[in-house]
Amino acid sequence: SRSASSFHRPCVDTARSNEENADINWDDLGFGLVPTDYMYVMRCSRDDKFSSGVLNRYGNIELSPSAGVLNYGQGLFEGLKAYRKQDGGGFLLFRPEENACRMQSGAERMCMPSPSVEQFIHAVKETVLANKRWVPPQGKGSLYIRPLLIGIGPVLGLAPAPDYMFLIYAAPVGTYFKEGLAPINLVIDDKIHRATPGGTGDVKTITNYAPVLKAQTQAKTKGFTDVIYLDSINKKYLEEASSCNLFIVKGDVISTPATIGTILPGVTRKSIIEIAIDSSYRVEERLVSLEDLFDADEVFCTGTAVVVAPVGSITYQDQRYEYKTGTETVTQKLYNILTAIQMGLGEDRKNWTVEI
Ligand code: COI
């Protein structure tokens, strides 16, 4: 088996990672896994702190069959992106400290030690630089960065694992949905719920995602892009879609479900709220009912992977509701402002981007 010392041996092949661009078809990127060169790995025990990590070749990791993450789902993930600046000017991360802080609060909920904000950002930068030939050319997509924090130590009875791994890998991506930038078609599932009060809906734990695969698979079979979940008590307030937050637009008012425990506090969600307020829209974080949804002019989804996705239709109990989409929408305006900042094409007045 792989010894701890060999696992921690840095092995960056600088010649290879210095190539300008990997030899792939950049026009063909979706959101599938394109393996890259290196992953960042850092380990610590339960009562300790993370200290230093290393870059290893991207590849399989060895885990005990009784690892906490495999048996009891003790794991968190994050998602952020690096964009290549124009004219070979380096790379931009978008608000990485937000992901670092969210991982810290999630770790507290999941009884895990977590990297400091500085360690997290340092590790993200190292991962991007080691894989820089995989950051798509401007306009072709981004490098999606996936930090994981998992309990790797063995457990049999239910308890926090004795040891943890913080790992980051990355993959070049284009648009998340198969529709590309075109409007998506959602369906409301009123039987399967994503989260419950007191649960972990507001934490980026891996265990929030597998439970919605069934609803997502059923929806895709029927031709829908994804699923909207409702609150589990009243079954009439919007929560989110399988992989992203939801917004509705009515006139000059933009509303989104308030983060009251069952909603994932998305970094894109938070940024869009700020951009909308700066653009003189009224933003309401509140309970958003089905009636509000059916009455809306526009609906859009936000997420790191999804960015800002316009919703063309929503189906609820076989009734289809259609929404305004296209270049003259509030959705498009917010998308343009956000992506210009993320790609380094617009003024970053709030200092959201971090240059590498
Ligand atoms: C992201 O948007 O980065 C996420 O973590 C959602 C994931 C299901 C792709």
C-alpha cells in the first residue's frame, strides 16, 4: 500500500505543466470530467490542525473500507472556478475566501477539522498553477476546482473519523446544462425533498446530493433539464434545484428563498444579490411560494457550475408555466455583469477576484 511518505512526496513535472494549453478540443467542453495533471492533498488527525499539503499526480486514492466518508458520509465539497485572463495575463479566482469560510462552517457541522482560509486559498492557487495548461482559453470555459474534505480514518460504530483528508482536483469545464446558454426547462417534484429543517440543507455536505439523484433521473427521462424542490413542511415554498439556487423576477423586484437552514448559501447567489442591489433592483430574501413563481416574469438559477441559467419553463402537476428569456431580460443583464467580473473583462469594484 502507499506509504504516508510516498503520498506526501511532491512530484510536479514543471516541463509539462508549463505548456500553454493542453491538446484538447476547447469548443467541446461540457461539465464532464476531463482528468488533469495534479491534485493537492493535505491530511490531519481529528484533534490536530492541517499543516502542509503537497501536489500529487492526479489519480486514485486509497481508502480504508471503513473510512468515515464511505460508511457514514462524513464529507464536504466545494466548487469554484479559475478563468484565464486575456492576452496571457494569468488567472482569476472568484471570491475563494467565500468557499474557504463555507467549508469551515460546514466542517464544524460535520465534526471535522478544516483548513484555514489561508491554507484553502493557497491550495487552490497551487492546484490551478500545477494544472494551468488545462485552464481553457478565454471565452471557452473555465477550470472548475473541486475541494473535498473527507473523513478517511476507519470507523465502525457511528462516530467522527479519526483522520481527515483535504483534497483538491480540477477539470476544464464549459456550460453545466446540456442546453448550453439556452433556457432550461424545470419540473417541480412535490414528493422528494432536498432538505428538512434542522438537517444539513445549508451545508455543502456530499450527503445532500445523492438523495436527489432519483428525482433528477426521473425528470431527465421525461425531458426536463432539472428539478425544483419544495419545502418539506408546507410543500408550497421554493427551495432550490438539484445543483443550484433559484431566483424569480417580477417587475423590478428580484426574490430568492431566504437562507433559513434548508437553502445552500451559494457564492453566486450572494454575488447576484449584491450585483442586483447595485443595479437598483429591489432584492427580497424571503419565502417564495408557488403562486409567486407562477406569477413571475423571469426565473433563473445560480451556482458556481451553473453560473446564471435562464429558465424557459417550469412544469408543476402537468401544468407548464413559461417565462421571458433572451437578451432583453434582467437575467441576461445580471449574467453579463457577473461574468464580466469573473473573466476580468469588467470593473471589479468590490475586489472579488483574486489574481494568480
Ligand atoms: C457547484 O455549482 O459548484 C456545485 O457544487 C454544484 C454541483 C452539483 C456541480
